[in-house]
Amino acid sequence: MLRFYNDAISVGGVTEGEVEVMVELMASDERPYAVDGEPVAATTMFTVPPHAHDAHSHGDPEPVRFDGPVPTLALTVEPDPVAGYNAFITVDGMVLSGRNASGAHVSGEGHLHISVNGQKLGRLYGTATHIPALPDGEVEIRVAAYTNDHMMYVDGDGEPIDAVTTVKGG
């Protein structure tokens, strides 16, 4: 189960073959919304094709300098009242686009990567996400700007366009 707060998400770990995805509208206390006793939900099936690595690299590609004024990112992470944590990101000067993810580079447009202690959790196409759990102790959470075609955006000095915060996990 994955909780999300935006119109588009990226889901990792899906293997090739037939996949069923179901989304359900939930209240903030995690009770499902229903109409006439039926949950407000939608289901779809799709086929994940075999993945060929020869079409692209999984190495560290060259970063892309952001054209124009460098965007700013801010990150706040708060405990969720039910379970886990909620991350809220403020993005100024960049367009987040789920529709164009994995497409051609469009200057000023892209998505975010979120990581915990250097481990990538996933991509973000909106400004809020749920983190189910964090390890005990001080935890570093980072969001960084990426192009549609998965290259890291950097500023004029070659530094990543990112925001970092530290929270107490566990």
C-alpha cells in the first residue's frame, strides 16, 4: 500500500507482466470514502514490458545546468498523525511534470527525487508525499531537482538544486 497526495506518482519495484493498480479515496484518518456503501475507487490493468538495459545507462549521467534563474526548493517533514511522516516541498521557479516524465528534456521542467540517508525513495511530481517509516535516530531527508529525462539539475556553480532537512526517526 502506498499513500500519495498528488495527481501523479512513480511506483518502483513493479516487475514485468500483467499488473493491476487500484486507487482508493481515503479520509485523513485512513477510512475509505464511500458512496451508497461502495468505496470511491478505480482499478486498471496494464502490461509492464521486459526491461532492456541497452537503451539507456544506469550510471551517473552528466548534470544539466538550469537555464534562467535557479529555482529554490524548501523541505519540511512532519510526523503523520496516523503513521509515518509527511514531506512538504515548496518549489519556486520550476515546473513539476508527471505527464512528461521520462520524455524529452524541457528547460525549466522536471521532477524531484526524494531520498532518506542517501537512499532514493522515489520520484515526486507534486509537492507532498508520505514516507511510511524512518530509521531510528537522526535521519537526513533530501529532495533534488531532475529533468524530465532523469538528469540532475545543477546551479551555475555545478551544485545540485536541492533541499535537505534532518529529523528524528523511529
